[in-house]
Amino acid sequence: MNLQYALGIAGLTLAVGIGTAAFAGPDEDKLVINDVIEMITEAPAPEHVKQLGTIYSGWRFRTDDTQALEADDFSNPAMLAVDAAAEAFSKVEGEAGKSCASCHEDVSKFKGLAPSMPKVVDGKVVVFEDMINSCRTNNMKAEAWKWNSDEMQGMVALIKNQSRGMPVNVTIDGDAKPFWEKGKEMYYTRYGQLELSCANCHEDNYGNMIRADHLSQGQINGFPTYRLKQAKLISVHNRFKGCIRDTRAETFKEGSDEFKALELYVASRGNGLSVETPAVRQ
Ligand code: HEC
Ligand code: HEC
């Protein structure tokens, strides 16, 4: 679709203005974390997103400075929250007198879980935040953590970090199919006064500049992500919310069924890329 045209009609050319002249695709840099873990930041697009040809991690669209922060755990600002979560993992809380470690021993036991997430269990899309809060409230008799809290996002990051480097491999058929279809429909729905879908920006225009931002494919393999602008770890749903708000639309809530279905769909568009958590973005 012709984005300039659509925006022109809306009379909002200045509000968004995507510059095709400044096209610069992903760079050629290689991401090797701590000089040891080789990350897959580029892969053939999975069969269900053939239109992309190749999928790229958002890391490939960032400046050298931002890239460098993620490449080394000592410079990665997200690691503070991850370290705090590692301590919280063995901290006893709640009326049952238990910590995560009482039942799960070591967080490394969760290695291999992140690539398959989100997944459908008992007819519902389950994301990490659900698993963690269900354990906190049912198993620990402790209070649920707020979705966007540092505690919650730090714990999600810690658990996903155990699988860092492993390729994303989300299931899209079977029980997952109806949720995946719903997420896909959302991805191609035009929202807001600007009438823009996720695909208009992240599929049709990745590589282009939008204001001062280099548009990526909007992959979520690095979430929760440390955003320099917000100076904290950001959840997938918080990022979705921000993007939908930018189209001047009403948006869904963190933890809503809509965002869970969208998370499942968007995660599957990254099947083949390494889990990069915690990524660093602008
Ligand atoms: C009283 C025991 C208990 C405590 C305490 C507990 N859990 Fe669990 N947790 C379980 C059980 C049982 C399951 C479901 C079986 C399984 O998958 O391991 C589970 C499942 C999970 C899963 C999903 C695993 C999967 O493979 O699907 C995650 C993630 C998790 N717990 C994280 C945590 C975290 C983080 C904490 C601390 C905040 C915690 N749990 C505290 C017992 C516990
Ligand atoms: C008006 C254009 C626009 C629309 C529409 C849009 N986004 Fe974005 N999105 C951006 C920009 C700009 C960024 C920051 C640069 C980047 O990472 O691509 C971004 C970033 C992201 C990121 C972070 C990527 C990373 O590597 O950390 C995700 C995920 C994302 N968008 C998902 C979505 C989803 C899902 C939708 C639809 C609900 C959507 N976006 C709609 C412009 C848009």
C-alpha cells in the first residue's frame, strides 16, 4: 500500500511521514553476546510469513552504540533487573512460606521454555506473566505482581534469558490455530485516525525512517526489552500499546485476550530468530 497516499488523505502527513528516500535496510553486523553466544539475527522467513522473505531481529536496525550495549552483559542496562530477579527467585514470600526455588530449584531448569512461548494450555493462550502470577497466587499464596512492574518484567527476562541464543519455535497449529488467526487478523487491521496496521509499518516499510526511528520488522524475540527512552524493561504488551497509540487509536490492555493472541502471532513471525532477551532498544 502507498503509505504517503493514505496519510495524505488523512491530512496527517506531518504527523507520521515515513521517508522512503532514506531507505536503509538492516545492517550487516553480527551479534555475539559476551564474545561467546552467537545469535541468529537473520533467518529465512517461516512458511506462514513468506511475504517477508527474510526475517531480522530489531537489533539489526539499531545504531552501533545501542547494538554494543546489548552485546555485552556488563554494559547491558537490563541486567540489573535480571540480577534482582535472580535474587527474588529464592526469596520466600507469601503465606505458603515458599520461594520459586522451593519448587523449581534453579531458574536454569526453565531453559528451553522461552522458544515455545506463548503457548496454548487448556484452551487459553498462556504468556509468562500468567505463569508467574499463577505460581505466586496459587503456589506461594503471595500477591500477584503488576504486569509492567520491574519485578514481573525482570522475572520474565530472567526466565527467557535461560534460553538466550535458542531459535524461537512457536506452535501455530492445533489448539493454537484460532488464536493465531485472531492475532493475524489484528496485525493486518488498520487502527486509529491514521488508519495504519502493524503490517503497514513493520512489513511494508521496515528499513525506512519514521521520524527519527529506523523501522524494524517489529519482532519480539528480544522481549522484555530495555528501552533507553524509558530507562526500564518493557513488556511485549506495553510495546504493542505504544505502537497502537501512535496511530491515535484506543488500545487494549496489558494482559488482554487480544494482546495475548497478538503476542502469539507476532512471536510466530520470528520463528527461527534467536531468543535475545534482554534486548536493548532506543
Ligand atoms: C509450591 C510450588 C511452586 C512454587 C513456589 C512456584 N511454582 Fe512455578 N510451578 C509449579 C508447578 C507445580 C508448575 C506446573 C508444573 C510445571 O510445569 O513445572 C509450575 C509452573 C511454572 C512455570 C511454567 C513451566 C512450564 O514449563 O510450563 C513457570 C515459568 C513457573 N512455574 C515459574 C515460577 C516462578 C517464577 C515462581 C516464583 C515467583 C514459581 N514458579 C513458584 C510450582 C511452583
Ligand atoms: C506508524 C508506524 C507503526 C505502526 C502502525 C506500528 N508500529 Fe511498531 N514500531 C514503530 C516504530 C517507529 C518502532 C521503533 C523502531 C523499531 O523497532 O521498529 C516500533 C517498534 C515495535 C516493536 C519493537 C521491536 C524491537 O525489536 O524491539 C514491536 C514489537 C512492534 N513495534 C510491534 C508492533 C505491532 C504488533 C503493531 C500493530 C499493533 C505495531 N508495532 C504498529 C512503528 C509502528
